[in-house]
Amino acid sequence: MLFATEASKHVESLRKIGVEVTIPKEGCFDYANVYYLEEGVAALTHLTESGEQSSFIYFKSGMLLNFLRAVTLKTGVASSITLRRFDNLNHTIYAKTKCKCISINGEKFLDYIEKNPELYKLLLQSLSDNLINLLSISTDIVTKPANIRVCQILLDFMTDDDPPQIPRYLTYNEIAFYLSMHVITVTKVFKALKESGIIAKKGWMTTVIDRERLRAIVEGEEELGYLR
């Protein structure tokens, strides 16, 4: 992330050309605008043929999002393959929680960046964040066991509360789509975590009881049997 003072300076610059908006949970981000996320969690999603949402990248506070279309239309793409894939994209950003943002028209944002090149650092940081996250999830899908992948997601997204909570938007289906695995597998991993005393469920809320054991599973220091 950017240093706090530098990030604060960028936010103030974006306020000059944008407006503060609040997008409700499950609300859709306007594809024509670029957003700076101040509070909340959003996700780049694809609607499956059955109408369910499959999430690919999650965005948290301090991130710039929804700039791909504006940048591509302004700069073009390098190859015919990429252009064909871009034309076939069917992705939308949805709010997983209530999101407080600065919304900027895409063309206005790029024009402003050209006149204020220090903001390129914010754009490059966001591009790097997205690429690293995509590479990480792609590698995890190919190389790591299901239990480790699920536990890593819980570590990444659990709240800072004491004890930590698993956000309600991280349903079994959400995790299964994100990790490209069957929802039954996710269900079995959660069952094993509960039986091992690592997480506990009360009503709609899931709490992380032992984050150190969760981390030990991710790092391969502890086994979690779940195939039953």
C-alpha cells in the first residue's frame, strides 16, 4: 500500500474531480466510472450461466478500481488476442459490503492523470495489486491442496476483531467459485475446522477461535483431514 501521507494526498487530488458516493451491499459499480474505495469490500465478478456470481478479484479500502475499460479505450491493447478477449469480457464489480467511494468519470480521470503524473503511481500500484492477486490465486488453484486454499482465504479476509470474524459474504458458494472447487469440498473443510476447534459458528456468524492453527495449516505445519 502507499505510505499514509502519500495516499492521503492522492485521495485529496481525486476529490477535486470526483464525488463521494455510497454503494449498498450487492450494488453494482457503474462501468463508465473509476472508483477509489475508501471503506468496504467489493469484488470483480462474472455471472455464470445459472445466474450466480463468481468472484475473481476482491478490493479493499485504499484501492483504485474499475479503471480497466477507461484505460483500454484510451490507450488501446497490444495484440489482436487481447482485443478479442477484451471485447468478450462480461465482468462487473459488485459491492460485497456497503462501500464508500470517490467516483470519477473514466475519461475525466485519465485526462486529469495526464496533467498530474504523480497519480500514475496510484494507477500502477492498483495494476500491480490486481496482477499479483490473479497470479497468486492461479498458482494456488494449480499447486495447493483444497484445505490450504480455503484456510488461506479465511486468513486473508477475516476481520480485525478479537476474536476475528469471517465476513458473511464469504459463503461456501462464494469461496468455491473463487477457488474453482466444488462447494461440497468447501463444506467439508469448514466442517473439519469446526470439529478441530479452529472456527466456531453461532447463528449467521463464523468466528476464528485459533488463528495460529489456521496459519499453521496454511504453512503446512499442521494437517487438516477433511475427506469424509
